[in-house]
Amino acid sequence: MSATQTQAQAHEHHDDHGPAKGLKRWLTTTNHKDIGTMYLVFSLLMFFIGGGMALVIRAELFVPGMQLVDPGFFNTMTTVHALIMVFGAVMPATVGLANWMIPLQVGAPDMALPRMNNFSFWLLVAAFSLLILSLFMPGGGPAAGWTLYPPLVLQTGDALPLAIFAIHLAGASSIMGAINIIVTIMNMRAPGMTLLKMPLFVWTWLITAYLLIAVMPVFAGAVTMLLTDHFFHTTFFAAAGGGDPVLYQHIFWFFGHPEVYIMILPAFGIVSEIIPTFSRKPLFGYDAMVYATASIAFLSFIVWAHHMFTVGMPLAGTMFFMLSTMLIAVPTGVKVFNWTATMWRGSLSFETPMLFSLAFLFLFTIGGFSGLMMAIAPVDFQYHDTYFIVAHFHYVLVPGAVFAIMAGVYYWMPKWTGHMYDVKLSKIHFWMSAIFVNVLFFPQHFLGLAGMPRRIPDYSTQFADWNMVSSIGAFGFGLSQLLFVYVIWKCAKGGERVSAEVWDGARVHGLEWTVPSPAPYHTFDEAPVVK
Amino acid sequence: MKMVKRAFVAGMALVGASSPAMAAWSDLNLRVGVTELSREIYGLHMLILWICVAIAVAVFGVMIYSIATFRKSKGAVPATFDHNTKAEIIWTVIPVVILVAMAVPAARTLVKIDDTRGSELTVKVTGYQWKWQYEYVGEGVSFFSSLARTSDEARQLDSGIAPASVENYLLEVDNPLVVPQGRKVRVLITANDVIHAWWVPDFGMKKDAIPGFINEMWFRADEPGVYRGQCAELCGRDHGFMPVVVEVLPQDEFDAWLAAQQAARQAASAPAAQTAAATNVENVAALRVANAE
């Protein structure tokens, strides 16, 4: 009895302890801010590893002829670059932002499942260690493209089981992260914060988390079938044994299409936070934004075969997937119009987060246009698997998702560190990124239309000019990102102190601006009340 | 359909009006190609492109206007509105109408592409790592088509041969596919190892070559000439080095070519058949001797 009492008393006194010291803090932490930071640092590291691979690709493609690498290694680079950027850079960056910001935005003291939060982060580290290890296996790294199509992928050497296990681990990590986010949002919102009062970033992540739970197991199943085809001689995807290589593509893209929205929906959320703050106006059409996000998520499940128009589907199938894909333009259009209407008759200022959001708005829309063009199946018979698609998905992923993530980092970094970043350097970083990203990717539209297939290590001389331009853009973009790291490092070290609100008038846009800057290790021990 | 045609004509006029800049234009845009389907696909492409450009001008125009006008630095006072049901309905409905306008001609072209009936020649294309096999179904002619030796030497790592010095670098083969001009050619596409894709941009289409399955497509080339393309589905180490070259000949030249191929094949197989027969006779004789003993 007395022991219980002592325990209870001890509990009352437990608060206000800071982080543990040294390495142990990071290994064993269950604090959402620490874990968020780790996710963000990890994704930045992966961004540079994946980016380094991209530079190997662009260096080989600088001029026609083979100068640097073996074609097999080139294929490994395209494959692992994509896997790292998708699963190692973009997704963990948005998870990092979610970890940091969702509890702050809904007024919760932490994530609902803090220990699982720690586990899901360290699983990710294990996953990518394995994936990078697979590069050094006999027979070379995975080289069949990030889509891992059989039968080609079954020709991979010892890297195959490693890469697949890495995918399993990364998938498990994502599912845990998603469960944590859903439970936090559903159970830990401050009193008064009804679903339709949640910030858009929280909304988009809630929907993203459901997408993750729905499709990650599908992907895990598909790659497991690859594994049994390879080692146990099942024939899921081999016609000789009654299987079908195209079946894999259907399963993969049933995962793969929602996956691309898993990368872009949180980006929509970030931009929906930033544009109102710097327009000094409430977000236009909040309800419509929520419904548009939900519609996009729903549509993402019924459009997958537009990635495979050339596999020889029956006419009715092609027709269905063409029409369903075109429909996505409607909710996406609503979003773009709403962001524009938010700026309309606002009072705009152009801090770095706003600059990145505006670049997002223009350049993501360009990616949307090329996406609409490729939805038209007969024309896609030309575009498919050319540099046109490479240009398209890089436009939606780099000046789309990545710019939104950078906008988010600049927007919330003063809250994390308590310091304003170096404004001048951050603007240089923005302008260099925005210019070089276009030098890098816009010419790839021309290359694709002129007939250059994707995933080739060498090309006919007619494609020489634009490839050289694109490669110059790539190196410029890559170097600009070193500046990003420097700005972050500098901001973490010191700088001008910021107020709790950070941005003028931000308080009305979210609870995160009501806590001090830097945000204390523990926030919202008592739930705020939202009116 | 009219819209597609109009867009197509506009596109052609743009290409034709500036013949010195023609090379530059063709480096930037989709190829018009030499088949009915490729021209229709080009027309659709231009139609959608211009629709997108029009939408972009409108949307980006409003964005740029907002950025230029509603500036805090110019003392702009923010309005407080946060929705406008009428505007929201309008910008939901208008895109739907535009999409329908795009979908109708696209669906029509799709139906045409799907119709492989009434073909006058059937060629079976089989993808291998890393070459193509062409088989003239029912004609007794088949051969492999691989990257030309000149390109193959130049494309080796640090070969020291400048790609610019090689004619049609990476787009030349030893044995091109030969087809007659103005005839509907049905292509049956499959593969023997991994998935490949057979693509000639001037014919407007590509199709995957999938092991164990046979895909179909068709084309009717209006102009004689040599048309070049590449494998368009990642198929392993030398995916970038298995070009597709199609030579379109007038009907009489094609007939002569096909006859020559058939004759060459017979001549090649005749001595072999004789040798085989002779060996047989010897074997039988030897067997008889053995039996007699």
C-alpha cells in the first residue's frame, strides 16, 4: 500500500526532466521531437546519398558514349537512386515533420505510441543499411528498376533477398508510423478541436496514413512472391508455370499509385499551412481542401494501370484507366485554385517558406499538366517509358514534394531551434534550387518527346544537347543543397532569437505557434482548449 | 475529331512554315510520324498540349497577378473571405467539361488502335537480351536484328571512338525489319527472356514484349524510308543497345526482297539437307552391315 503511494508521488514529480545525455538519448528516446529530428536528419542523409547516385547517372549522360560506368552499374544507380529517394528521403522527411508537428498542432503532449515510434525509426535505419549493403553483393546491386519487374529482377544476384528484406523492414516501419499518426490524431486532439478544425497538414497526414496501411502490405506481398519465385521455384510471375509477369505489375502499381500520393499529400498539407500565413488570410475553401484530399486518395486506388498502358490490356481496361486517371485532375485542380484564391486579395510577403511554396505551386502544376497528358492512353503509347515521364515525375517529386518539405523545414525550423535561419543564405538556396531544378528537368520533356527512352546509359547523338543542359542543371542543383545543410547547421547552432509566434499573425494559424520557441522538450502537459 | 484535325493542321503549319528551324522543332516535340495512327496521336498530343498551355496561362496569370499586386510591402490589406461557393462550383465543373472534350477524341483513337483486322502482312517480333528476332509469319523468313558493329565498338567503355563519328550511333542494326509501304502490317510481339518493348516513334506506338504472352499492334507506313526506335522497357545490362530499325519499301521492292530472302534461305538449307540425307544413308548401311554380321 505504502509502496503504491510512493510510486504515485514519484509520478507526480516526474515532469520537467530533460533529454538523456549523450548517444543514449538518441537510441532510446521516445520523445516525438527527438524522433522527428532523427527522421529529418536521416532523410537529409539519404537525400545526399540518393542525390550522389543521381549525379553518377547525370555524369555518365553528360555526353554520348560510355565514359564512367558499366551499363549494369548504371542500372543499379537508377534503381537504388529511386528506392532511396522514395523510401529513404521523401517519405521519412514527411514522417519527421509529422512527428514534430502533429502533436504540436493538435495540442497533444507526444505521439500516442512513443516506444513504437522509436522502433519504427530504427527499423528504417536497418532497412537502408541493408539496401546500401546490397550494392556490394556478388552480382552487383539491384538493377531492375525501382519497380522490380519480373522476370528481369529475378536475374539479380545475392542483392535480391537483401533488397527485398530492406523493403519489408521499411514497409513495417511505415505501417507503424502510420498507425501511430492515426491513433494520435484520433485520440489525442485538444478539447474543442473537432476533425474539421484540424490544420490541413494534420488532415493530409491522416489520409496519407490510411493509404500507407492499405497499400504497404500489398507491396510486401508482391516482393515476397518475387522471393518465392526466385528461391522456392513458385511461378507466380512466370508464364512457363502458369503465372503472369503482368500480374506483378498490377499488384505493384496497386501499391505504387497510392504510394505517389503518400509522397505528395503531406506536401499539399505543408503548402496549405504556409500560403495562408504569408497571405495573412485564412485558407480558401478549407472543407473543399479536405474533401479534395479524400477524393484524390480514393481515386488513387482505381487508376493504377495507367502506369502500364503498353502491356496490352483489353480496350475496355485501357479506357477505364484512362478515364479514371483524367478524373484526378478535378480535385487536384480544386486544390490549385484554392491556393490561388487564398493569395487573392491577401497581403503577401515572401519569406523563404513562402518562396518555396510558390515555386511548388507553379512547378507542381506543370507536373500536373504532363500527368494529364500521359493520362490520354493513345498518346501515352508514345510518352511511355521515355524521358517525358522522367520529367513528369521529377517535377511532381522535386519541385513538388521536396520543395514543399524544404518550405516546411524553413517554416518550422525557427520553432524547433528558437533561432531565425540565415535569411540571406536561405534565399540564395531558394533561387539556386528553383533555377537549377528547371535547368535539370525541363529539357527532359524535350528529350522524351524526341524519342529518348528512360533508363539508358548512352544515347544517340541527336539527344546530346539537352542531356548536357540537364546534367549541368543536376550538378548545380546538387551543389545548391550543400547550402541547405549549412543553413540548417547554422540555425541549429545559433542566430537571432525568435518569439513564440515566429511569423507575424501566425498564432491564428495553429497551436504550434502558441508554445515557446524553441519548443520545450515537453509541450502541452495540459491540453489547450480550442474554441 | 474536327478539333484534333485542326490542332494537327496547326501543328503541321507551324512545322512547315519554318523549315530552317525544323530540326530544332523536331528536337523539342513529338514526331508526327508516317502512319495514320501516328498523325492522329500527334494531333491529340498537340490538342492536349494547347489546352494545358491555355489553362496554364489563365492559372499562372492569376497567380502572378496576385503576387505582383497583393503585396504587404505595397500596403495591401488582407480580405477576410475564406470561401465562395459559386466560384468553387465553377472551377469544379469547367475542368470536367474540358476533360470530356479531351476524352472523346482520345477514346476514338484508342478504338482505332485496337483494331488489327484486315492486315496484309504479319510479322512476329521476339525480344531477347539484347536483340530482336523478326519472323514473317507464313513466309518462311526469319532473322535476328542486333546493334550494328560500328555502334557496338564505339559504345564500349572508353572506346576512344567518338559517337559523333559513327553514323546513326546506337540506332543502326545489322538486319533491319523490312515491310511494304502502304500495307497494314500486324505485329505480334513477345519475348523469350525478360520483358522488352518494341517502339518506333514514327509509327506512333510501342508495345511490351512479354515472355509467354503475345501482344498485337498494327501500322501502315505511308512513306518509304528507314525508321528508327529503341527497346523501351528496361531489360537488363544492354537495354540501351538493342535498337529497332524498320525499312519501308515500295511493294514491288519488298516482294523482290522477300523472294530473295526465301531463295537465300532455301539455298542455305539445301546443302545442309543433302548432307543430312547422306549421313542417314551411311548410318543405315552401317546398321545393315552390323546386322549381317
